[in-house]
Amino acid sequence: MQLGGSSVAFDRDPFLEAHSRYQGYRDAAFDQTWDELHKVVPTGCDLRVMPIDESALSFWHAIRHFKAVHAAGGFPWDEIFRQVRSTPRRFDVAIWDGDILCGMAVGMASKGNHFVTVKWIERFETRPDNLAGMIAEIALTAAEHYARVLGKQHVRIKNPLPGTERLYQALRFSLVPSAKKTIYWERPVD
């Protein structure tokens, strides 16, 4: 619209602009993750690194319904995603082998230049899948690329499940000393 010879922009929503900008950062991180890891996944695997969306949540609901009688545990991904989806700087990733959802992770980028913190990672045992043992590596590689795009210095894992310490050590994470009850494992962004 032109008023008195000058151009005035209406309908610009800063939240929507931030959301779009950060989705672009996540997409770039996912592309970089695929570029780095597609060569090392097992033959026959169709690795897809994507944002969590309705397809991922629907697949998770189907897994949850199928396994409800047989297994306990797992994270409430619909609730987790509902909590973070309105935050533009969130980190969320769904890891697929073709049309099979193999895992998801969610976290948050700090406001400063310090961290991307991954709060939830889960591998879904949907079949004898080609990505077994690689979900944490894929999710944390995506988090590292996201951190790099945002100029963050470290990737953190918040309160990992007991018994996962060796896995995170193998992925070059170290325990961060803390006086609080919160436990963090961290690695620098290369």
C-alpha cells in the first residue's frame, strides 16, 4: 500500500517471521545432517531427517497404541511437541527410514550464544530397523548442525536416562559438573 509516496508494510507478524526464519535454520541443519550421515547408514536404509509434524505424531500414536499392552515407558510426544511448537527457536527432529518413523528428539536453543539443549530423545522399535543404535547419533548430529547455524558453542543433553552414559561418552559428550539436581552432558560444536 502506498501512502503519500512511501511504501508501508501491513500484516507483518514478527512471530510468524521468526518461526519461518528458525524453520529455515532447522531445515538447513537437517540437510547438513543428511549430507554427513547418509553415507554411513546401512545399505537399504532411506534416511530422512525432518521436523516433527502431524505425520510423525500420527505414526507415534499408532506405535503407542500397538505397544500399549506390551510395553510401558516412552515419552508423551504429543504433549512435548504441543509445549514447544510455538517457540520459534525450538529444536525438533523426526528420524525416518523411508516411511517408518524410527525416533524423535526435542530441545531448545538458548537465547545467548551458548547451547542447544536436547531434552528428549527416543528410538522407536517399529521393526528390526536399519537405524538401531544410530538414533541418538543422528538426533545429536542434527542438534549440532542447528547449533552451528545459530552460532551456539555447545550441544547439551539434559537429564539423560540412567544407563546411557556410555553411549553419550562414545558420541564425545562429557558430564558437566553442576551443583543443581539437573544433569547435563555436553560437547563443543566443531
